[in-house]
Amino acid sequence: MTTHIRQRQTCAAWIAALGIVLVAASATAQINGSQKQQALPRYTVIDLGTLGGTYSNAYGINNNGWVTGISTLPGDKEIHAFLWRDGVMTDLGTLGGENSFAAFPPNQIGDLGGDAETSTPDPLGEDWCGSGTHLICLPLVWHHGVKTPLPTLGGSNGGAGGMNDLGVVPGCAENTTPDPTCNPPQVLQTRPVLWEKGAIHELPVYPGDTVGTAHMINDLGQATGWSGTCAKTALGFANFHALVWENGRAVYLGSLGGTLNTQGLGINNRGQVAGFGNLAGDTTFHAFLWQDGLMKDLGTLPGDFASGADDLNNLGQVVGGSWDASWNGRAVIWQDGEMTDLNTLIPPDSPLYLLEAQGTINDFGLIAGYAWVSSTSEVHAFLAIPTTQFWPLRESLKVVLPDNVRNLLQQHRRFGGGPGGWSIGPH
């Protein structure tokens, strides 16, 4: 594997060694009286570690507190999916290739979807997982550590998303139709699908679209994701339409004014959808919450340029990240209509700086994501746990990254997740 590290992920790696400077953000997350302080929870934070490398990222958590994500191995050459449970991070392995990915939460019995490389070169030379290996990358389900590949629509590649408690798995799979608009080396269309009891069912796309993926599905059978065109623009965006699929029908969620890159990432059992979408002019994007047919712009932290909502729980709490114009990020939570920097809610002496709540928030308020570890200059998956302890809100800080670190994070973001490493995350 090259320095690329994966799709459905933001990542950050080897940060402090490259010269991170912490500076106070002048007017960010100011305390508006004791009432706000009392209403917001406080969190203790656990460093989940890695599988031996210097980078890991948590992408999901279920109500049992089991966390899924990805981690580099010793030497940072390969990246594997993991399941963290009761303090132990377990390597979920691959299908014979170098890399595997789990970018969505497990269901309540611990089953999870993802994708993994095989040892077989792609016959068309595609690099579907974006790792630079050009190996076939198959959708699969992990059940008690056993890997079961899932069928495609006739093509070689696919990826599975966040399955529900009934065992229905959303995702995407290649068919046999070449799409001339795809950026090389991608050749074939990738369509949104559901797998149920091992059988694959193709989902419809927005009129005129040719590709898409379903990210998450709730226990009512409602799935969310996007469809769009295969080619990216000069800005790195593609023409994505956020969708909800219900009873075999695709419902368009609308936009925040932009014409590119709107995606539904998480859906709860109330049918609420969290995601992100471009604003008018397509120069930036904001997090959104969609409910009752309306898409609400969730804004950014004061002074920031962009935001993205990665997921939400059944209480309607939303988590994600907020970035300034130089792509310095902070993990955030939206609660009661207000966005808060999670770093203001953790102990003042915490060795972790929370960069993005890329993982889900479960129904007990536990949050997963990735953070800079000041003592090791690495980036690790974290788990934030609500506590009854109380301390004054911390002043919000920003991590200012050198250009080479920001470039590295973008490379990590592009690794995996669809044709040529399509990103599902905000930037």
C-alpha cells in the first residue's frame, strides 16, 4: 500500500512530529452562561490504540459499546478493519490481499459490513479501493470473526455499508456496464444495492445518474446514500444526489443550494438523515439534518469554512466535524439545535485532541472518531463516554496543520470506498 489510506474516512497521521501548533481560537465556542454549561454533557475519552501502526480511525459504535474502524499495521504499509470490544482491538483480516475496511458501525449483535482486497489482480486494471494495489476488492460481512463475501452485479468489485439488526446490508456493487465518464482506471458502473439473506437487490438511482451507493440502513428498511455521475470535477466533487430508499423507491433529499456532492451518510430509526452538501456556488459544504422532507443546514463552528455530519443516533444527536479554510478540523456534536466543539467537553488535561467524530454516536451518547495523541505524535481512534463528572467548559483550541500534513490527510481520505477511492466523507 502507498501513502494512500482510505475512503470513507478522514484521517490524520503522524501529526505533531511534523510541527503542529496549537493556537487558541479567539471567539470559538464561547460560554454563554451557566445554563449552557449545565446542559452540555462532559466526556471521558479513551485512546483505542492501533494494530501496531501509527494511525487508526473509529467509524462506528453500537449500543453495546463495540467499535469498528481501520488501523495501519506495523510499518504503516497495510490497513485492516478492526473490532474493538471490552478494551481489545481485534484485527479482522482480509480476503487474501493487503487491505480491508470497515467504515460503518456494527449492528447490535456485532455483525458488520465492509470490503477487503483479495489476492487477485483486477482484470480491467481498476483500483476500486483506491489503495494502489489494483486488486479485486469484494464486499463482505464479518460475523463472529468469519468473513463471508457478498455477490456483485456481475463486476469484480463492491463494498458493504452499515447493516441493520435484521441483517440487511446496504452498499454498492459493480455491474458489467462500462461508463465512459469514469475517471481512469475505473471502467465499470457501481450501483447502489442491498443484500438480504445473501441475495443482492439493485436500488434505483436519481434520474440521469449512472452510479451510487447505499451507506446505512435502519431497522425499518430505510437506507440512505447517494447516486450521481462517475466522473469527478476539477474540484474533486462529482454530481451526487442525496437519497433515501424506501420500499424500493428512491426519494431525493434536496440540497443546500449547491449542484454537486450532497450525500446522506447516516439514518436513524426515526427516518432522520445526517450528511453534508455543497452550498450555492459549490465552493464549500455544510452538514445537514434531513427530516419530514426538509433539509436543515447545521452550519459550522464560529470562524470555520465547512462542516460535515457523519451520523446520528435515535435521539437525534448528530456528530461530525467542522473545518476552517485551511482544513484544520475539530470534532463536533449537534444537540438541541446547537453545534459544540467536543474538545471543550473533555477533561482539561486530556492528551487527545479530537479531530473528527467520524464514527457514530450510539443511543447512550458514546461517540467514536479519531484524535491527535500529543504524547506520541500519532493519530488514534477514540471513544468518548458521557460522565456524571463536571468541570468548566474548556476554551476551544485549533490544531494548525502544516501543508504537508493536510495533504497527507487528503490522501488518507481518498483511500478506498468505491471506484478509484471515492470519498464518502466531507472533504
